[in-house]
Amino acid sequence: MSTISKKICLVGDFGVGKTSLIRRFVDRQFSDQYLSTVGVKISRKTVELGEVRQQEKLDLQMLIWDVEGSTKFKSIAPTYLQGAKGAIIVADVTRLETIDRIAEHIEFFLSINPTGYAIAALNKSDLIEAEKLADLIQTVQTQQFQRFKDPQRVIAVCATSAKIGTSVDQIFLSLAAKMVELA
Amino acid sequence: MTQRQILLPDHIDYLIVNHSLAITEMSAGVKRFADSDHEVKIGLDVRLGFPELIGSEDSLLALLSQSSNHSPDSFTLKGMARTEQDGSQLYFDLFVRTDFPNIDNLLIFLAEVTDRMMLEQTLVQSSNETQILLTALANSRDYVDKIITSMADALLVTDTSGAIKKVNPAAQNMFGYSEAELINQSISFLITDIEVLHQIGQCAVLTKAELCRDLEVICLTKAGKRLTVYFSCAFAGDAPEQDLIYIGRDISDRKKAEVKLQESESLYRDLFEDAIELMFEHASDLIQWSRADGRLVYVNRAWQETLGYSDPEIATLSWHDIIHPNCQQHFQQIFASVLEGEKLDQIVVELVSKSGEKVWVEGNISCKFTPETGQPASVIAIFRDITARLIAEAELRQQKAQSERLLLNILPESIAAQLKQYNSNLQPNTEAIAENFADVSVLFADIVGFTAIAASLSPIALVNLLNQIFSTFDRLTEKHGLEKIKTIGDAYMVVGGMPTLRDDHAEAIADMALDMQTAIAEFNHVTQMNLKIRIGIHSGSVVAGVIGIKKFIYDLWGDTVNIASRLESHGIPGQTQVSAATYHKLQMLYQLQERGMIQVKDRGEMLTYLLLGKK
């Protein structure tokens, strides 16, 4: 059994729940309190990927970069994203402006890592009705991603909730699986 | 390699790594920045202690290659966070440069920036929170604006002096003015009722109550049309200089409709009352019309005459005032089902008149419902006075019972029932009612020497004497559950075991005989007479029935009857003589003495016994 390490980044506007998603995935915890992240914080989590390469089991150490959220005044430092093979682009379903910026963040990430993969997480999905959520996912999928040259770089748009755990493991693991495929 | 000492400020440490990123040199304090400090050792891969460098290998190696002038000469990662064991945060910046002139090595500087980053965190936190709040506020304002714009009710906001500050499209529509025409105008421009405005002004000055009041006022539109508008007025906020919010709805159409409805209602009522006059007033039935709560609205003349209440009294009456106490509970059930929509026919109710007399009525009660709401509106009852009929019926019943009692005096109940059935079938009673009973006991009693007594008494006194004795015997037959058949002169005939069958008929007859003897002894004691009776008892089968169609009498026939009679006539005065058949039934419980053989007419010799008493 071999272990490899891959860097992934969580990117998005401030207050969308990047830190909370990592906390849920790595520590299985959640707090309602908002504490804004400054700088960058790295977490590690090793996942076992058995189904990706059937000939051998593979341990993947994910180096998860919790990058300070972008604000009107401060954008994301490109050095943080360098060398990342994957990115989770996070938005808050209760703040439509954060959803509008998903495409922008993806473009930025892919400009630094043209061979990386991105997955969009529409977080705080527990706060709105299922119907509205489905509409949002549809909108993001059809309208936002038409502009990319290489649409398959965006592997999915998922509704997540760090609070109740919806699809949290799923986004990290599908990104992990995709990154290993490409290696 | 020459050993050097790099002199640095306290908050900065360093690492030197070779082209394969293995640590070759480090400062003493560098471990405090490591993710796992035990993995920061000379010779180990720097990425073990500093995982931030994973993924940046290309950038780092680019520094070493220096292949082109365009290559960057440094690599920087700022604001890296570590969580200390006590949970506090440590932040550091990481700079990488070539270790000139050792061209194969990279020099990594780590500078602690915790204070700066903590300050930044506080700043970013408050800035972000404010931003989120502002967005939420903007959203909710948009939402409120959307509601105000799209609401069907007119909305006006004025300051305390009455100047209009805000209007919504519904208000512009209602009054026919544009927004520009209304803003800064006084509210009196629209509401013409000075008195009302004055009241609102008072309210604004005197109270801090959130809700001022609801008003119905006449307003004037731009086109000069008068509108009835229902306003609810409220203060906006708690500030001393509060704005007033008016939310109004044009109820002119509703008002008109109400007036029309009232007009048509009263018209309808007039028509209806006329119809009542014509149709109901002279009806012989009792008609009463009440509200759903039971209060009387109308009663007709027959009702008034029957129950005796005057018009003013009727106005105060309710259903339950005129229901007799006996009937209240029953009536409540009736009334409840009527209100549920049931139409009840042929209901009998006991009413009570003003003078307290019970009045029985029969008829129907039904409820009318308001078509719009489905709520019960009124209850109408049409009754017939059936008091006289009920009294007549009661009398009839009484007479019938009386005649039945009489009939039962001469006939057993089961036989009487059969007779009645024949009669009610209106068929001539051609067939005798006769029935065979296999096992009964027959008793004959006769007063000894009655002929001699009869000669010494007047006929009246004689009948009185017999009546006294036989009445006593009658009571004894009832006591023992026996059937008296008849008296023949001074003889008394009684039977046990029929028409209702019983197994202990011989015992009952024996007890009867003993009691009869005792009764005669008591009678003698009281009257100072010396009467004696002979009793004969025999058990066997008889035929019983009624013969003829007039003066019915229920009688018995058969050998058993004849033998019992013979046993009596051949008996001993003051004694009870029983046959062998009866003796066999009694011997276990009674004292009996063999009398011997006696000669019985048409029968020859019979062995008989004397009944002495109970064992």
C-alpha cells in the first residue's frame, strides 16, 4: 500500500463556510459561530481509495488549504493556490452574490492550475427549501459553466451543509478520486 | 561546507535545504513553526514538518535552476497558521531564497507574525460581519419594499405633522394621484374629516401606544369621488418623533352592498311577515319560529291561545321556557339534532302553558341555515295540540286494563289471551278452547251440614257467611299459586299444576288443604260457630277449557275431577282425604294415615289416606 499527498484548496467569498466544511470533514464537528479565517490553515486527512485503482489500495493524504475568504478589499493570494491539484469552490445559498462569484473563483483557480479539478459546493443548504435549492444548482450548472473552455475541469455542483453533514464527505472524496485518476 | 551563524532577529528562524529538499541546517527555534516538530531533523525531507511546501516543489526547484533571468529569486507564503497545543493560533510568514553563493541550497526564513495576524483577524472579522449584516439588511429592505409595492392595501406614511412621506402604488391607484403629487402634501388632502385627523393628532401626542386605532373615514380622490376607506393606523418605531403608518382599504363597494343587503332584508322581512299573517295566523296548528339560540321570534294565534302568553312575554321567551321540566332533557337532544340539519317529523313534546298546564304537542321541527356560512339561522316548529287525544287514549287504555282485569278474574291469563285473540280475529269461536293437562291435583272442599245452617239463616246472612269463607280461600289460592276453578253452592274447587305447569302441585294443594282447615278453625273461634269442612284431593290428568260463547267459564273435566269430588263427599268432616295417587306424591314430606278402602261410585273400591299435617 502506498501513500501519496495532494494539495487541495477551499476557495470562496468570506463567510460561506469553508472552514466549517473542513472542520466537518476532518474533525466531524460543527460550530454555528462565525470566526473569519485570516492567512491560511492547513489540515491533513488521509483517505483510503480502494476503488480507484483496483490493482492496489491507495492511501491519499489530502493537504487541505483553508484559504482566507475573498472580500471586496482583498482577493486571494495566488501563491496559496499554487500546486493545488483540486479546489472546492464554496458559496452560501442564502447569499446569492456568493453564488454569482463561483465561476470567477473557478477561473482564477484554473488559471493557476490548468490541470486541476474543481468542485462547487453550495453550502448552508439546510437553510432553504429543497425546490429552491434544485433551482440554484440548475442555474449554476447551466449558466455559470458555459463560459469555460474546459468544462470537465468542474466535476460537480453539490448542495452541502456543514451543519448537518450533507454531501460533505462526498465533495472531498470525489475530488480525491479525480485527483488520483489524473496522477 | 563552512559552518556559519546567521544572525537574525528573535522572531525569525531559518532552515537550509538541498536540491532534494532535505534539511541540511536549521536554527534552534525553527521547530516551533513545524506542523510536527519531531519530523524536523537534519537529513529529513523539509515537507514532513512543513506540509505547506507540498505542491510547491516546482516553484522551489525553479529557484535553484536559475536557468533564465526571468526566474523568480524568491518564493513567499504569508500568514500560515498553526494551532498550538493550548488551542491558540500561531502565524508565520515563509520566505524561500537561494542560499547564495551555495547555489544548490535553499534558505527558508520563517518569521512569526502572530500579533499582526491576530489584529488582522479582528479587523476582518468585524468587517465581514458588518458586510453580512448589511447584505441581510438590504435584502430585507428589498423584501419589505416588494411587499409594500405589491400589497393590495393602500399605504401612506406621514410624519407627526401629517405630511406624507411615502405612498405605495395601491395608494396612488386608490386616490388617483401620482407619487410626486402626494409626497409632502398633508394627509388632510385625502382625509377630509377634520375631526378624525384631530383625534389622530391627539393620539400621536398623548400616547406611545404602538397601535393607534382603526378608522373608517370618507376620503376624496383626485377625480372628486368620495371613498369609504377603512384605515388601520400605527406608529412606526419607538422614536419620539414617530412616523404614522396608515394602511387603508377601500370599502365603498362593501358599504353599498351592506346597505343594499339591509334594504332587501327588510323588504323580504315585510313580505314574509305578510305571508305569515295570511298563511299561519289562522292556522289551527301551533307555529313558532325562533332563532338558532332558541329565542322566540314569531308565534301564531293558535300558539298564543293554547299557551296563553302575551306578545310582550313572547319576546322574552326562549324554547326552554315553554318546555315542560319532564321533557327538557329529551328536548335538548331534539334541538341539537335539529341544529345539525335533521328535520324531525312527528316529534312529541310536552310544553307548558303560562298557567303551568302541561300541553302535549306533536309535529315537526326543522332548522334553516344561512346559505353563505352554513350556520343555523332559525328553527321553525309546527305542532298540533294532542293533549285531548292523549287524555282520551289514556282513558281508553285504563278501560281496557280494567276489562282485562275482570276477564282474568274468571279466566286464567293464558286462556284469556287466547280468547282475546279469537275475538280480535273477528272469527266466531266455533272451536272450544280445550287443553289436556297430564298431571294436576284437584281439590274439592265442602261445608258439612250446610243445608242445616242455611235453614237457620236469612239468605243475605248466608251469602255473607259464604262470601267471608270463600274470600279467605281465594286469598289462600293466591298465596299458594293455585287456580280457583269455581264454587258450586257451598263447595269450593281449586286446582294445582295448571294452567301454568308446576311439579309440586300436590304439595301446594296439600298446603292449601291444611291452611283451609286452619282458616275454618280460626273462623269458628272468631264467630263462635262450629263449621267443619270436608276436603278431597286427587292427582291425575284433566281436560281444561272454555265452552260456549257467552258467560265464559273456565272449567275442568275428567275422571280426576270426579274422583276428587267423590273423595270429598266420602270424606270425614274436618279431615282431608287424598287418593293413593296423591298419597304417593306427598308421603315424603307429609304425615298421612291410611283410612282404608272406600266405595267410589263408578269406580269400585279405592284405598284412601287422611292428610294430617307436614312432617
